[in-house]
Amino acid sequence: MVFSSLLFLFRFLPLVLLVYFLAPGRVRNFILFIFSLIFYAWGEPYYVVLILLSTVIDYTAGRLVDKFLSQENRKKAKWAVAGSVIMNLGLLGFFKYGDFLINIVNAVTPLDIGLMELALPIGISFYTFQTMSYTIDVYRGEAKVQKNFIAFGAYVAMFPQLIAGPIVRYQTIAEELNARKENLNDFSKGILKFIVGLGKKVLIANQVGMVFSEIAAMQTDYLSTASAWLGVAAFTLQIYFDFSGYSDMAIGLGLMLGFHFPENFNYPYESKSITEFWRRWHISLGTWFREYVYIPLGGNKKGTGRQILNLAVVWLLTGLWHGASWNFVIWGLYYGILLVLEKSLLGKCRIKLPGFVKRLYTLFFVMVGWALFSIPDMADGTGYLKTMFGLSGNGLADRYAGYIVSSNWAVFLIALAGSTSLMAKLCGQKLFPENTARRDVAASVFSLGVLAVSVAFLVNAAYNPFLYFRF
Amino acid sequence: MRFGKILMIITFCGAIGISALVSVLKPETEFSEKENRYLETMPELDVSDILAGDFQKDYEAYINDQFFLRDTLVDFSVGIQRGLGRRDVNGVYIGKDDYLLERYTDEDFKQELMEDNSYFLSVFLNRMIENYGSGHVVCMMVPGKANVLTEKLPSLAEGYHEDTVVSALRDLLSAPEILLDVTEQLKSHQEEYIYYRTDHHWTGLGAYYGYRAWAEHTGRTARDMEYYQQETVSEDFYGTTYNKVHLDVLPDSVTIYHPSEALDISVNKNDGETISDSLYFPEEIKEESDKYRIFLGGNTAKIDIKTGAGTGRTLLLFKDSFANSFVPFLAADYDRIIMVDLRYYSDSLSGLFLQYPDITDVMVLYNVEKFIEDDAVASVLDAWLEEE
């Protein structure tokens, strides 16, 4: 199930809110757990077993770690952590990377192993990372063990962030799992956040997404350099509004239910360097890799050589985390290299560049990165990049590119404005300051409007005239 | 302040709660006039369907189809997109002078299917050229509306690159001259009413110009327009293109053409399923919104037409719906026309040639876009090759 559907908005959500708030506080974790499982099982009736498995593994591992630590047996505790990590990565590896590995084995050895062709269980990259973080946090003493299986299950399967994050570390919401105070203020904030996310997804991401998918599907001979850049620009906007919209909806739903999830995006396209970009893009993933991979490997404390190796490992994994194919590996290493270069070269040169030049430089490399990211097939991707840089012999610009601009300029402009902090500053601080009645009324009107328009777009997308010449 | 928060919560919860209730309580609509199709109704609960995920899919389709104010919301969404300057909405160019034109890009077609269709059609045509001689085989490709009515398109808009499809097919033919692309002929008449404004089909007039191009191509003399008596059978036709956007445009009128010297027509659909003495089916469009069905009563697997023209020629015609308005002009040139629509045809093609041994000519007539997206062409012709 996805948030941006009539099913979620007009069946699941009203029902959850109704049951959740009618129930007394102590059974709310149970309600959340059950509804989350239904949410998950809706699209994946069998794979719901995996999420339960991951829950049981880490519930048990957490208890064991706690027990061994209380007996002051760190070695055994370490083994319990290792068990959790191995089993979670095993699940992830089998379902997400199985065929990728088989392909590699088949390519480098004379073997010819058949592919498994399993559908990727939704959200597996998110919930395995979350459950691992719990066991590790307990081991490190950064979180208390959770003895209540229901509360722990509610954390793992929690439907708001189950499918696309943010990756909420256990320590972040440990207290709220045991005792939280849902309140009007958070609830109304949550609504606004949810609606903003819904609008981002339905009204912007889906619209610019149509431009990208159309251009990506073009026969290579017909793709001009201008169209290729338009395609990447559309994808750049699509992935930001899609992903940050989904995170906003998750955070908003969390607030309604009394949880405070961390922000996942902070206007990344305003960044003045690649380093800054990664501090503002998918923050919860960056935090996860920093806390559980980079720092344990020694971070920057063991010399430059070791630091570069650590960065390489982190970025290889970051790339692979996004998908099991070579373009993601290259995309991850691309950022690894850019970040090392930025740290070593730019840090030393003291020339002051104007802000907009730094922003353009960042955006340029980010867009080239998205080109690598968005086209899984290496040959297609190479061809696309060639066209972007005018190396394929196709024209620089054509009528098609002109048409795309003429028909989509407004959506692009809105998206562009929305990806900067300008609107938030204007609306949030100037026009409607926090804690004013004006803000509350405006927020209500805005929410209702965005909801109505989003629903209209959802209905239109599902609208499917019967083409009777076929029948 | 507290009031503001409560206002927000009441607005939102009220909006989703009431919409949910209304959607649940509203009686089910079975048929959508605007979409011209039956809507999904509440699926039955069934454990095996749930485990397979089928129930969930049907249920989502049901919610989408039965959502209250559905048509209004679609119009609202189209209106907003228009307001934001979009020149095409839901795959339709909003053209000039009330013209709505289908917009096609590579995304709408499967490259592989496209290549398969061209390949199998070329094998078929080459075999026909071998059997009947290149002078007796014609493959007519009818361009899409956006490729002809270029003046009606929004500025900078263009039709699909049909030329690559046509030339790829031509390259595969043993006698390339049998391929007749009528784009230029139709374009030279683009000021006239040759395509419906709200439907993707050509009008009777457009088909007439197609017929002239065919006559010129095959060395026959085409009859003048004056030879036909015109009869307008509908003035309120809203076609498939309109159904996708519901914009406020003029309805189309549908005109049919009767030759001054009447032929002794007999139409036999699917070996006796329907018998008629006319190429036009006024009964078919009384209730139906699709007025194009006046021509031969719509598509079906096989239509066997005897004309009594006394030419000694029998035509086998593989076709899509564009042929339905074209065939009336062709009637006087053949004693018998056997129209086969591969999308509905499930018998053996070899059997067809046995059933009609007196075939003298073969024609294939398709609209380019319908041809490349049609998944029957390759599969039916492939099955025929295996039989042979």
C-alpha cells in the first residue's frame, strides 16, 4: 500500500485513526502493530513473514545482548550482535542481491546458475537496517532493551516509515514507544506535514516524472542533448519530491500518532558542496552509515589512507543499498571519489567562489549522478551520458525539447521553487508566522486545497477510458 | 491558537472521514458514460484471492472506479493542468479549432513488438507477392491524426516519427513499391474535414482521399466525389479522444457515402453470424456513443462482402478499424472483399486461403500507431508461418 492512493487516504487512514484514538493508551502499540502488518501484507501477503522474522530475530538478539551484558560477558554479547547482523544481512542479501551475485558468479566462473527472480520484498532495506540498529544500540548501551514484543514489533513494522523511511534508529523513539503523549498540537502539525508530502508526491513528483519517463523511453537516435538534460532535470526534481514527499508523509503520520521522527531532507539542492549535499539528502541513511559503518571502521582517526578506504567502503555500500546493479555501484563510488576530492583539493585551495557558482557546481555533479542512477542498463546509461555531453552525434536541441519546455514550464518552475527554502521562508516566517491564528487558518485552507487537488490528480491517473476500437 | 489546531484537525479528519463514508455508502455505478466502460464493483472476499494479491488489486480498482464525484474530479484535474499551460493532457494534444489529437511517444510502444510486427508482416507480404504478383498486393499505412493535421497541433508539437516504422517495413519487402504511405496525399487536404475532431479515426472524406491515393497507386481511375450521395447520420459524435479529456469542444458529425449506381451488396459476418445488404449499420449507432460503428457495424473477426460488381476480382483485406470507412469506396472494384481483423481472428489462416480459393488480390490496411501497438499481428502471422 502506498500513502498516495485513494485506498490509503479514504479507507486505511480513517480506520487507523478511528481505532487508534478510541483505544486506551496501553493497547495503542498493539493496534499500531496489527495495522502495520495489514498495511504491509496488503501488497505482499507472503513477505509479511520476513518482517516478522526480522522482528523476532532482533527482539531475541536484544534480550540476549542485555542478558550477557548484565552478566558482564561482552564476548557473548558481541556474538549475539553478530548473529543479528548476519541474519539481517542474510535476509537482505538473499532477497535483494541474490540474482546480482549469481550473475557475477556466472560471469567470472564457468558455472551457469539459474536466477531466482524473486520479487524484492518492499521496505526490506529499511526494516533490516532499523532492527540491526536496535541490537547494536543495546550492545553499545545507547538504548535500553525492549522487553515488550508488541512494542518492539510496532517499532519495526510501523507503517508510516515502513516502506521508504526515514530510517528511524531505535534510540530516537525508544521512549515514545513505551510512553507517548499524543496531542492536538502534534496532530495538527502532522496533518500539515502529511499534506505537504502528499502534494509533493502527487502534484509535483508524478508530473515531472512523466516527463522523465517519456524522455528515458525515447529511441536513442531521437534524443537531443537538450532533451537529455531536460530528462535529467525532470528526474532530479522527481526523485527529490518523491522521496522527500514520502518522508514528509511518514513524519506527518508519525506526529499524528505521537512519534517524532527525524527530518530526512533539508533542501539538498541548495547545497554549496557535495559534502554539504550529503548532509542534507536522505539524512537518516547518511547517519546510519556514519554511526554503524564509518565510525566503527575508524572514521578519520586512523590516518588519511585508512580514511580513504573507509570512505570507499561506505560509498560502495551506499551505492549498493540503493539497488542491486552496477550503475548503483558506480554511482556510489562516483560520490566517494567526489567527496575525497572535495576534502583533499577544495579544502586546501583558499579561493573564495561566489555562492551561486558553488551551488551550480554542486548541482551539476548531482545531476550527472542522477543520470547514472536513473538508468540501470549500463549501455543505455552510457549512451544517455554521451548525448548529454554532445558526444553521440545527435543534435544539440530539437523541436521536441522546445515542446517539452513549452508544455511543462509551469510545473518545472513550481518544482524548482519548491526545492529551495524560499517558499518555506516566505510562508512559514514572513506571511504566516508560527503560533498565530492567521497561520492556523491558512494551514487549514491550504491542507484542504492540496488534498482536494491531489485526490483529483489521483482519480485522473486511475481514470481509464475504454478504448472501444480494440473490442 | 488552540482553536486553530482544532480547526485543522476537524477540516482534515472531516474531509477524509466524510469522503470515505460517502464512497462506501454511495450506490455502485455500473457503467461510466464518459469512459464508455463497465466500472469495477466490490470484489468478493476469497482467501485464495487475498493470498495471491488479486483481491487487493480488484479492491483498489473498485475504490478508484467508484470514488464519488469521479467525473468532476477528472475534469478538475484536467482543468488545472490546462491552467498550468500544459498543451497535452492525458496523452491528448489540445489542438486548434476544437481538434483533440492523440499524442504518441516512444514510451507508448514496445520496441520489440514493433520490430516483430514489421518482420512478420513483411514475411507475410513477401509470400503474397510471390503467390499473387506484386501488382496484386498493397500495404497501405494510414498516418495518425497528429501526423496529418499539423496545422491543428499546438505550436512546437509534432506527430510520432512514423517514417521510421514505414521505412523499416519497406526495407524488409521484396517489392518495396507495394507499400503505400498516404501521409502526403492526406496532408495536402488537411484544411478539409478528413479526421474527426474528437476521435482518432479518419472521416469518410479522409478515407475517400485514401481511396484516391490507392487508385493512383494501382493505376485505376478513381471516381469523383460527385459520384457519391452524402448522408449525414450523426451530428453529436464524441469519440475516443474526447473520452480521455472531456474538454468542451464541438461534437463531430458523421457522413456516409452512397454511390449513384447502387451495388447489389451482401454482407456476411463471421460465416452467418450477421447478414446484411448494406455496408452501413444505422441500427448500431442508435444507442451506442461510438458513431464510427455506422461503418460496417464496428470490428469483428471476419466480414465477407459480395458486391456483384462483376470485376472478376476477390480481395483479401487484413485490416484495423480504419478500413471500415474505406471499404465502401473500394466496393465497386471487387466482386468480393474478405476483411479479416487479426485482433479477433482465432481460426487458422491457412484454412482461410482454402476457404476462399478465388482470392486474386491481397491488401493490408493499418493505421501506423495501431499497427505497431497491436500484439495480434506478430502472433497470428507467426502461427500461420508454423502451419505452412
